[in-house]
Amino acid sequence: MPRKKKQIIVLAALLMVCFAAYLGIKAYNESGSEQKGIAQEADRVRLCNLGTITDLAWYIHKDNFSFKLEDDLWRYLPDKDFPLDQNKFKSIVSTLGYLTAVRSFEPSESLASYGLDQPSWTVTATDTEGKSITLLIGGRTESGDADNYYLMEQSGKLVHTISSNLISYLDSPLLDLVELETCPTLSEEYIESIQIESPDKTLLFEKEVKAPSSAGMDKDDETKEEDDDGTDNYSWYLVQNGTRTALADLSPVSAADRDAAEKSAQELLNNLLSQLSLLAFEGCADYRADKQARTEYGVDNPAISLKVTFSDPEGVEQASSTFTLAVGSLNQEGNAYYAVKDNSVMVNLINSQAVATFEEMLRTTIF
């Protein structure tokens, strides 16, 4: 065998050995990194070594929020009738129970450097065995992990940093923990009539289900499925002084309004139906408003009143149901309106876009 050829074979063999060694080292390093990551996770300090938490309180500035687990339900101690959202509060308890430190160290400076001499939050939890822990939470860290906060156990020696997950709960107002009222399913399929009213105008719309035509009876299954979106299954009428007028027959009162009109009566109603199908409360302004508060919110003399008659989507209730909504004034932030459902004592917030649609219905001269 020529010498040159032997050299090529030897070099090729060496290359294969080097490549195999590279793959082995790479696999080892990846395995080591993975094991190191697991070890680091396991080494994280758990900060709330309690059993099942039954009492939880936190203090922020001069405010004190205290809660207790009674008969498997969390209660707000200052007012046990407070409509506490159980799922939200269980998330807080779970976040605290599994709270771990991002970093732990012995403080090299005074506690004031970490905001722990006068903590922003003081959290106290007690479990079923009566064991308690008090955690002091100070300021934000000043390093790259800006969303982390300093924490230490009361009478503890170590300072820890934690993520902002728990802080996002503690820093929220109490009303964010209210279990919001819900709106019924108000899709066109189940709505029977809609009444919308302002101090100087009342509109009443009634729905009529179209009877299937003989031509429709002959359609194949595929065509029937295409028609099942409900678009052409109903006729809507405006009812005034006992007279019903089909929406298709309505037009603006004045010629100027007719020229300026951008939407037909059916388009306006479709917008209303769309908003009703999405209607949901965005927040709670007052969970038990008294007479004076209701007046301030504008819900006792509402700018807009809504009344929707609808059938039960589940088909359980044979009789029709009624949903009412009293819309008051705009909130201070200017992004939502105060509203009361079915004469409830709770004052909610609804999206301003929904109210804009109600106003458009009342403002147009088509109706």
C-alpha cells in the first residue's frame, strides 16, 4: 500500500476518534448541566415551611387584611359576608405555601438597605397545628432581577430574594378579591326581547323565529349545516304603542339623517346583540353599596336601563327569565361604567364599549 494512502487512512481514523470523543464530552456536559439545574432547584430555600394553612394575614402600610379558613371556605375576618373569590384566594395561599427563594445570603449591610427595617408587607400565616411564620417583605432588588423583592423571616438571619408573584396578589386592592357577579348567556338564540331605555326614550325589540320554508326542507344536510349559524333564522321587530315594525322597514326620520346614516336598523341591532353575547363585569366598585353610594354611582337614576327576556340555554326552566342592568355614571378612570344587575346590592364595572353601543341605539333616529 502506498505510503500516502496509509497516511490518509490514519488521519481518517484519528478524525473519527476525535469526533467520537467530542460527542461524548458534549453529552457529558449536557447531562452535567441538567443535573446541576436540578440540584440548584432542589437547593432553593423554601420560605414557608407550614402544613395546611388555615389563617393568613398581611399588613401593608396601615391596612390589615385578615382571612381564616372556616368549613372549607376562606372568610375575610373584618366582614365574613364579604363575597371572597375562593379560587383567587386559594391561589394566594398556594403561592405562599410553595414560596421559594431565588437567592439567599447573609446581609452585609443594614436591613434598611433592603427595605426590611420598615417592610412594605408583613405576612403572617398559621397552619392546622398552630405553627406560625411571619415574613417581612422589603423593597425591590437593585440588580438585574428588577422584578424580585427582598424578604426575610421575622427574627431570621438570612435575607432572601423572591419573584414578584406573591407581591402581585398582596399589592392588589381588596375589591380585586371579590367574586364577581355573572351575566346570563345572552346569545341571539336564547333572547326573546330586548328593552333599552334612557330618561327620554324607550326601545323595545321582539324576536320572532322564522318558520322553515318548503325549499329549506329539501336542502341536503351540508346546506342545512351552513344555515345553522342562525343568521337568517330570526326576524326582529321594533314595538311602539303596540305596533310591530320589521327592522328592514325602518329608516331615519329626517332626510339629513338618512343621508348621514352609516348603519341600517339591522346592523345596529346586530351590534347590540354582539355586545350582549360578550357582556361581563370587569370589576367590582362596591360589594354592598348603600343608598348614598348608589346615588353617587348614578345607578338609582340610571342613564341607561336594559331589560332582556331570555329562555334557559340548558332547557331546564320552562318559563322565560329576565335580566336587568342599570347603567350609571362613568368611573374616575374613564374606562368603565358603574352598573347594577337585577337590583343587586353590588355595584359592578362594565366596559365602556358596551355602553357606547347602548347609547348609539338610543341616539339614532332610525328607531
